[in-house]
Amino acid sequence: GRKRRKQDFKKSWICRVNAAARSEGITYSTLRNSLKKSSVALNLKMLAQLSVLDKKTFSYLLQEIK
């Protein structure tokens, strides 16, 4: 149903962001915590899109929060 579909999307977004973050040397949980501390308001879907479609911007974002 609809709830299951939303859960599946969230799992895939987390996997994408985690894989991209680990390639930059940071874990997913550390990334989310650092984003929250630095007041960057990006939701999970947008982070997943950046990690897949615009790796340069994603890398820049990770460098800024480190």
C-alpha cells in the first residue's frame, strides 16, 4: 500500500546518501547530525538527489559541514 511505498523510498534515499557520504569518508548519521547542527535545511529526498545527480555540490556540502 501507500505506507509501504513511502517506507521503501525512504530506505532507498538513506542507502544512496549513506553510500555517497561513505565515499567522502563520513557516515550517514554523522552527516545528518552535522547538517542539523549547522542549520542546513535539506530533507532526505533532496540529499539523495544531490548525491546521485550532482556529486560536486554534494562533496562541497560535505566539506562545508566538516
